[in-house]
Amino acid sequence: MSNVDVHDAIGAQGGYTLGVRRTDGLAAEWIKVHDRLILASTNSDSVVDAFTDPELYVVTLTVTEKGYCLSSTGSALDLSNQAIRKDLEGNPNSAIGLLAHGLGRRAASGLPPLTVISCDNISGNGRRLADAVVAFSDAAGLTIDPNNCFPNSMVDRITPATTENLAAEIDRVSGRPDRAPVMTEAFSEWVIEDHFAGPRPEWERAGAEIVPDVAPYEWRKLRLLNAAHSYMAYAGQLAGHSFVHQAMADPAIRAGVDRLWDEAADSLPAIVRPTTPAYRAALADRFAVAEMRHSLAQIAMDGSLKLRERLVPVILASSETPQATEAVAAWIAFVRYAVREGRGLQDPNAVYLHDLATQSDDTHAVCRAFAELIGLRDVAAGWLDDLSGLVDQLTP
């Protein structure tokens, strides 16, 4: 569904149905927490003006990795990004532009600072969001309150794209037709850094953890859950699978997931290592639920951004990471195969990836370019040799 469709559906219904896949079956919950919906693409000034509400204390966003418009290294705002360039020329429409203009208008109104929480799968998401908003504000000549807070956070709950079949199943359970239902699993985890500019909801009463440092929990999720998802997304589709549960049922891929988890666990800080066996066991159970119908194609989107966060830290943490290297090789092999078969690439770097996959038959050179794109620039020649051999082996 487009943003327009979701906006219109929730507005007309007054909420949406959340399908929760529990061990005893599917449950349906009616969610009615939105008292106002604004579509930024058609009414950006109202979004910006909403920041001047004196009863506003917290802003959250979930826009996926590409919504942050970061540079190829992921370390700073890309001022050459098309969306950012357009925002600097006129009314903002990107998440970063809207936040910067909203915070600027709030500061001009003399209102107190806000807490802005990123809920996306980016390492150090709060810090990177703060840096991006400040960079945009400087470029746009906006003044924002330096006391705004951007706590890091980690959110863990698998939410597959809602297909027609999943929507129909939710409708049957809820007993009411819904134009914008959402499917999710019963498991959820939300960890937030204790860094707030003012009042906040008592999220801990609903199970959230407020901690001094989110990083260990964030790394555990990125390097175990998300890294395994990415590996399965590419290796699974190359093997003819469409969903996560199918990939997990494939003995070869499941063995690869276990090896990847071994390597990832070794890269984690000591504070969370004792929790990794239970976390892995829970992941294996979550991944095996066939009814979730979690599409590998959905997970495979934006690989050039996701792998930098999910697999690169595992590879950089050790000189021996053959399975993480194979996961990167599966991505490259998948891109080459998809381009050869005329399938579209869902990636912000799709044009560049397409060119890499078609302009050279030198696998070693292609692998070097792919590795550099995700931040693996100073790798050993032997590692590139291993990667190249795996790509040739995995490409159909």
C-alpha cells in the first residue's frame, strides 16, 4: 500500500487491526492511538507546524535505513542525496528535512526541547539521526535547540509485509474488514537509552527497557537476527525459496545460519554474551513459524545499506569469518543473478549495482567494488579471493 492508501484507510476507519501471531494461533487487536494523521507528501507544512504543540514531548520515527539519506559510509548526511537536495530548495518532504524544519520552528516559538527517537535498524541510530538533523539544519540555515535529545534505541519485532492472504486471515479473526491491517509476531523487545529532554510515557510498564547503553542489545539483534535474515534472503532465493520458514527448513541454509550465529556471538560484548544461547533458540523458533509468511524478497531490499550494519561488523571483528563472508557472497551472487534475469533491484544504489553486475566479467574486481560499497575497503587480498570464489560458486 502507498502512504496515501494507508493514510486514507486509517483515517476513515479510525484505527487499524494488528494481527498477532501467537503460539496458540492468530489474535487480532484493534489499535486506536492516532488522534491526527498528516500526509507529509501533500501537507508538509502541517507536519512542521505540529512541532509547535506545547504538549508534544517525544517524536519517534521508523523509516528504514534509506530514509536517513546517509553517505555511502553511513557516517554522515549525504547532502548530495536527491531527497535532501530537494528539501534544501523548498518545502521539506524527507524525514530529516521535516525533523530539522519542525525543530527549527519549535525553537523559534520558544518551546522547550524535544526527545526524538529512531526505531530503525541502524547502529547508533540516535547519534546518527542527531548528526543528520544538525547537518541539514546547518545547510538550510535553521536554528534548533542544542538540548534536543536523540536517544539510541533497539526495536525487535518481526513484521512481514501484509499480503492479501494475510489481510484476509486477519479479517476473518477480527470479524471486521480492514483496509490497512498489520501482521506481527507475539515476541517484542524495545530497549531505549535513558536520555530524554523532558517528560515521556511510562513505556517500561508495557515491557520496554530503559538502559544506560543500548549498544550491546542493538549489536546482538543486528548481528544475530538481522544478519541471519539477510543471509537467508539471498541464499534462500538463490535456492528457490520465497519465505523465511522455507529457508530455515533447508538443511544447508540452516547450517549456514548456525555458523553465522557462532561468528556473530564471538563479536558481541561480554555483557550480552551469556544471553546469546537463549536468544538464538528464540530466533530459531521465530524464524520457523510458517504462518508468518515473511517474504525473503522484502528482507532482501536495500542490501547495500543493510549489510553494512549487519555483516560488516562481524567480519571486521575477526580474521576468520567464513560464514559471514559467504553471506556477503550470497548478496553479490543474488544481485548478479537478478540483473541477468532482468529482475528489478530494490536498493537505493540499484543503478550502481546494476552497472557493476553488467560491466565486468572479472569477479574479483566486481567483488572489490561491492565490498567497498558496504564499507569493507581495507580487507586482505586473501579475503577477496575467498569472496570471489564463493560468488562464482553461488551464482546460478
